[in-house]
Amino acid sequence: MKGHRYLPLTEQDRREMLEAIGVTSIDDLFADIPEEVRFKGSLNLPPALSELELVRHMKELAGANATVNDYACFMGAGAYDHFIPTVVDAVLSRGEFYSAYTPYQPEVSQGTLQTIYEYQTLICELTSMDIAQASMYDGATALAEAALMACVVTRRPRIIMAESIHPEYLEVIRTYTQGRHLELVTVGTQGGRVDLEALERTVDKQTACVLLQTPNFFGLLEDGPKVGEVAHKAGALFVVCTDPISLGVLKPPGEYGADIVVGEGQPLGNPLSFGGPYLGFFAAREKFMRRMPGRMIAMTEDNRGQRGFVMALQTREQHIRREKATSNICTNEALCALAACVYLCAMGRQGFRQVAELCLQKAHYAAERISGLEGFELAFEGPFFKEFTVKCPLPADQVVKDLLSHRILAGVPLGRFFPEMRNHLLVCVTEKRTKEEIDHLVRRLEGLA
Amino acid sequence: MTYPRDLRYTKDHEWIKAEDSRGRIGLTNYAQDQLGDIVFVELPEVGRELERGEVFGVVESVKAVSDCYSPASGKVVEVNEKLLDEPELINKDPHGEGWMIVIELSDPAELDQLMDAEAYEKHLEEQMQ
Amino acid sequence: MKVVEPLIFEMSAPGRQAHSLPECDVPARPLDELLPAGMLRESPANLPEVSEVDLVRHFTRLSQLNHGVDTGFYPLGSCTMKYNPKVNEWVARLEGFVDLHPYMPEELVQGALKLLYDMERYLCEIGGLARVSMQPAAGAHGEATGLLIIRAYHQHRGQGHRKKIIIPDSAHGTNPASTTMCGYRTVEVKSDERGGVDLKDLERTLDDEVAGLMLTNPNTLGLFDENIHVISKMVHEAGGLLYYDGANANAVLGISRPADCGFDVVHFNLHKTFGTPHGGGGPGSGPVGVIEELVPYLPVPLVEYDGSRYYLNYDLPHSIGRMRSFYGNFNVVVKAYAYIRALGPEGLRRVSEDAVLNANYLMAKLKEYYWLPYDRICKHEFVLSGKRQKDRYGVRTMDIAKRLLDFGYHPPTVYFPLIVDEALMIEPTETESKETLDGFIDAMIQIAREAEEEPEKLHQAPHRTPVGRLDEVRASRFPNLRYRREE
């Protein structure tokens, strides 16, 4: 084999090194691998590409995709097309950040540690909670881990989930709880929101937690304070899953009794990336500090009298407590959390609120225009933030398909999640959508009816 | 070091001191030394019934964590709440102010099966080797 | 306390901004007309207000406090801190990969689906597997996925009573933690004097309750288990399955395939073996692959090709379900895909050969100065012990690690695996030159000498890092986990 740009050893180096080891060939270094489990021959993989060829090939693959920028994108449902300031990627592109490992050696990891501490603080500020950890894989796994944590804290086996939670999140909770002696109960909806009466009937002394998403999967805002009250009356924890952008205008869950607040952090400075990598944020009340899953960073002092940051409360984690750890999570989504951190700092107090208000105003403008169209109506009446469900006069799949030719991604058809909602389209309007794009969508929908 | 003669010891490095029908329980000096600076202590609720050998609490240092096993059976009648704010008491005075719980002994004879100070010291020596 | 770099909150001043947003171009209405007043936030979240230039400088300065692969040697055992090729970062930022909504109609994202499909074939070939799911977001996530697959398999065969997972005493902490998470009980099996699984002890653990065995091979001592085919036979005869923790796959690319060794479920760490960056702790990607018999249990969805188009298949009635939303850490997979394409089959084999050569070279040069508990040819990493320095000079492995920082090296993994006293686990990877290795060897030798002659220098180390040793006791006793503005 010729030389390779990622492999610095020369033939001369290899000879010298083999000699220093006291063997004669590379094969000698693999003599411990039994003959019967050795791979014979060459892997059946495409041959190596030069950098030039690689770039050409990758551009071809990328070019075989349409992007949300080629369309007016009204798709949401857990992944959102928000504006990302250029400073975010400028910071993320620094090799000192992205080529570092988990900050196990704090003396040479203060950059990572301090940014996570800042991130934790920002999440606390958004949610009005006491503490936050360094990140989970995504919103769905954060919610699943919150449910598991609630069962440990309360020593109760029953998890009650509102059916208005993102169906993929509910699936993840079902997967995560397999093999544990836990009971999952879903409570149905009434007008697109969790059925409060049914909820009240269901919550009991065996209930570890009530899981609520608000804004929920259909875009509607749930009655958080009421659900919290129902949970607390039975001694259960109240877990809220939320869209962080919505907290620019909405009352934070910490102000209406949430014990744990989680959510998908992607809207905070992370691109859509076909579904990942994203990050789950996870915040809680202080009393649950030692039950939290994953990493937490704390401020402390060094032996020179300087302020510094370290990984704290590590005895909760898998590398120390092993089978008794609060979670098995090790690698998390640190760089995505850094993106969220830079994003929130770039937006700042005013800008962040402005983003949320733009979403709110534009979504309501769009909803009003669409619901004024013959044959189209809002499926549900309740208050919403940036997403709403439209009932169409034809299958939503068809709507999306027809509007593609007009360079519009009209929304997410709900039939894929709920067969009885074939005509329902979940429409999302972020700050990136212009009035012109919204009007264009409305005109084209009108043409379908 | 020499260990207090009025205490009884377990192989897991807990001590118990007979106080009439009750037993005061803590971690030995050896245990606290092995753990290092203790940062957190978890104690049981008063009223809990403990079997001999059952986990009654957890002590944590920065990089280690250890379950504490009850040297005898009985009902928890007192816990050392001072430890919640000052876990370092276990490091400073393991056999005194660093006590963890007091139980009402269900069978005081159980204590006879534990090591006395001399036996415990010998046990430690063996463990070192 | 002296401040190395202020917190972003301490730089904030009302009215400063780093953002610019367009004006609202739709007719704006009062918020309380749009939403019930009780649902509105009373005052904006307390986010910092800083200018763009100050923001950039803050994060740039913070980055400079980090050690990364881009700044220096990073021989952190079991973490495979190899060079992260720049071209992978560049191609992963192509609009056609980044700006894709996961629910876009499949005909619009054929390139992305093709990439996932082809990547799956590559990993199948490398592992000797039938199918692979890209869904798991990290190694531990892959472990949980794999264990749930094992569980589903046993349940499906009416063997639901199998509750034990056997794990060697040298295993990563994630293994037992994942086991618990999946409702299994961990049974530890001892290592023998050569560092492999002790077959006698394994025999003891095998019974009708065994669901499987989790193994890293080469293991965390950097040693290939020479009895792997025997272990496989024993576990399978007891009715259990074999799980391959791919944390150390960097040693065996094109040399030995997990499925050929008898493993039934395998996860790979794309952020270790396939060159994607660790990001200061993530994102990673932990694809899980299985042999034919276990394909029905893989998470949904799988990517399929019908001869003309790629599509997502959700129709897997025996699937364990979903492990996360959407399809996995797609953008990480893009980088790993580019890595495999850049190396090709010969290149990948050369990766493992050089990784193993580098590790053995370091081991040969250092074993005179530090105790080597398992003295045999290693694979991609090896474990030294600082026991000699501890016993003779009172210098702990932690001191040696901290002193290495002064030489500009990231220390090896320390105090792991747990079965080696004062462990130093060294993994150089294949992307380091002989000169880099020689520099590290010199530093380690000098430190061994210092331990003997001036131990105090080691106790006080590091001396040249941005901050010194940090008070971890204080951080865990009274954790300050967030900044609070002074009233």
C-alpha cells in the first residue's frame, strides 16, 4: 500500500519500531489472534478515494438531496428550521472544542467545562429550574430518562403519559422501560390536549410521574398548572417536555410546579441534519441533584486560588457506580450543547424573546389565513405557539406532494402516526418564514380545495 | 492505629457500640481512610427495620462510593443528621462524632458474633498483606 | 478567587446584542390576544447581553484552555483519540446533509438514505454482520439497544427467564450500567493471569439463566482474548448470546471480524474507530449490528433499497422499537462514511496495523520504567501500573498523569481497568508519528526519574496548565452547578 494522508509512519519507521519491539513483522503482532477467527483476504469495501475524489463523491451524495432551503419549509414535529447565527458554527469549528474528549482532566479542559457550566445555567434560566445537567442524546431519551428517574425517586412503578406527546417519544419510553417492572399508562386526549378528567381518574398512589409535553405534538399548549396539581396531589412527580424556543414567551415550567423539565434542544443553534445529532436538555429541582442522569459540571477553586470547573457528583455515573449508576449514559451531546450555549448567548435576553415572538406572530397569521380557506380548518381550538394542526379536505400526504412542485414543504402529514388523521397536516412556522412564503402557501392550498 | 476496645467490628468495616438495648453504628477509621474525603452521606429513615447485613446507608467520596451494612438487626431510632451538612465528620472522628445511626437491637446477642478490636486489627493486617 | 476567563454572564450589559433579526412582516397582534395571559412569561429569561466580538473572543479564549487532538498527543486509553480528518468536517457541513428535515418526503432525500444504506453495508462487511441500525447515539446507547435485542430474542423463544448478563471484571462501567437499565442482572467473571476471561470462572457462571456475555475484544487491557472461540462455544451451548462492545475495534479492522469470532450483537463507536470527533464528550454514534437470526429485533426504522429507490422500513413486527427520535446521529455517520471511503479496505487494515504497532512500540520502550502487569504482545493499547512509583516513592498514578500535562500531553486513562492497581492505560492510535511517540517516551522516562528524585514536583503538578489541581471535594460536597446573578 502507498502512503496515506492520515497515517504518518514510514516504512523506515515501521522497521525500526518492529526491531525495538523485538519482532520481525507486523504479522507477529497479531500472532495472538487464533487462526480460526482471523479474517482472510481483503474487506469487500470500495477502494480508497483521494481527497479530491472524496469531496466530489460527497458533493454528489449531498446533491442527491433537496434541502429545506430549496423550499419554503413548514415542517416541524420535533425538528425545527430555526435561524442559526454564523458565530455558532465559527465556535463549533474550533478543533480545541471538537477534537477534545470528555473533560476527565480538568486542568486542560477548562474550555469544555466552563461552556457546559454556562450551558447548565442558561437551561436553568430558560426553564426556571434549579439545576441542569450537561445533555442527553435527544428530547425523546431525555424524557425517557426523566421517567426512569421519577420511578427511582418515588419508588413507584407507574408512568403516566399524555397521549398528546410526540408519538416517537412515547415509543422510546416504551423501549427504554422494557425489562423493568414498570407500568406505562397513556391518557387520551380531548380536543388535542390531554383529557384532564381521565388523567385525574388515572393518577394514583402508585404513580411515579405524569409526563406532559407542552406545546404538545399537535402544537397546542397544555394546562400545565392543572396537570402539575393532579400529579402532586398523588405525590407523583410532574415532568414537562417543552420546546425551548417557546420559553421565550411562555411561562417556564419551573413556575408552575414542574419537578423535571426536559426537551429537544435542537432548535437552539443546531441544524436539522436529517434528525441528528441533537441534544436533550434536562433540568430539575435541587433536591433531585444526586439522582440526575449524566454529567454535571460544578464551579470550584484550584490550588493557585483560581476559579475553575470540574465534573461533579461523578459517583452517580457509570464509570464509578457501574450497575448501580443513575443511567448508563457516558458520551452525551457536548458539542450540540455548546451550539445551544453559543446560540443563547448570541440571541441574548432580547433576541431570544424576539425569536419566540416572531414564531408566535407568524404562526398565528398563517393559521388564521389557512383556516379562512374553504375546506381547511384548524383541527383543534386551543392556544398554540409555532405549530398547529390543519384538517384538510384531502389526504395530507397529497397536500404535501402537490405543493412540492411549488417549492413548498407544507408540513408533516399526521397519517403516518395516526391512521385516523390522514387528512391532518401539522404546520410549523418559525421566524425564518416570511409573509410572502406564508401567503404563497395559503394561495397554493386554496388551489387544492 | 489501635481501635477503641468498647466497639465491635464487621469485615465490611462498620463498628457498633452497645448502649443498653441500643446499638450505635458508624464506619471505622480504616473505611474512611480508604474512601478519602467524604462528600455525601445517605441515611435511612427513623423507624426503618434493618436486618443484620442489610444496607442502611451510602457514603460517597469524590471518586468512590460505598454501601454501609448494618452489623446487627433492629429498628432505626436515631440518625446523625449533622452528617448531612458535615459529611467530613466521618473523616475527622469516625468512631465518635461521625457515628451514623442508632438502632434498637432486636437481638443483642448478635454482637457477640462480631469482631472485637483486637480481632479487627488482625483482620486489617491480614487485608494489608 | 482569581478569574481565568469571566463567565459570559459576567460580561453582560443591558442593551448589548450579538443578534440581528428581521422585523415582523406579518400584522403583529398583542400577545395576550394570541395566548391566555396566564401562559405568558412575565419577564424575559435572564440570558446574557454581549456584543458579537466579545462573544467570539470569549469562546475562542475558552477553546484555548482545552487540550484536543488538534493541539497535541492524546493517548487516552479506550477512547481512540485519533486525528479527526478536516475533510470530514467540511463534507459534513454540505447543505445537502445539514439542511434536511427528517420527515422530508423520501424522494427528496435519496442521497441521505443511500449514504445510510451504503454505510450499513460497510459496517456489515467490517463486522461480518447481517444488518446494522444507525439509531444508537453513542456506545452506551448501543449497548442498551443490543441488550434489548438479546432480551427480545430470548422472550420470543420462550426463554424470558434468562436474566443474567456476564461481564468480565475488566469491563467498562457502561456495560454493567446498561445491563441494569435493561432489567438484567450483572454477573462478573474474573480475568485469568494472562488478562483474558478465566474459563473456569466462566464455567461457574454459565447456567440456564444466562442471557448473554458482554465482551470488549481486545479487552480493556488491550489484549485479544485468545480463547474467544472457546468462550463463544461455551456461552452459546448454555443458550446465551455474545455481545461485542466495539470500543476497541480499532485494533482489528480487516484482521478479525466480531461475527466470525462468534459474536451475535455488535456495536461500533464511530467516534472512536471511524475518526469522528469526540466533541468534548459527544455527539458520538453507536451503530448496532446483528447476525441474521437477530435481524427481526433491530430498532425501527431500517433503510431499504428496492432496486430503484431507498426507503425507510417501519414494518418490523418483532422490533424492540425505537431507541431515540428519528434515525440516529446522521451527521456523525456522514463523517464516518467519508472516513471509510478515504481509507478503503487496505487503508483500514493499515489503520489497525499501525495502531497496534504504535502501542507495542510504546510498551516495549516503557516497560523498563513502569510495571507492566500483563507482559505480552498487546493490541491497540496496553496498561501500565504506577504501583512501583507508589510503593517506592509515594507517587501516585494521578501525580504521573498530572505531570504529563506539563509536557503538553494529555494523560492516559488512569485508575482503569479496575483490576490493575494504579493503572495507566495508554492508547496512542495510528495517527501519531514515531517522533511524537519518542517525545512521549522521553517524558514518561523523565517522570519516572522525577518520581524517584523529586517526588514533590509530581505531587504539585501540573505547573504549566491554565489552572492547577482543582478542589473536587468542594465541588461535590457543596455543588455549585450554575451561576446566579448577584442581587
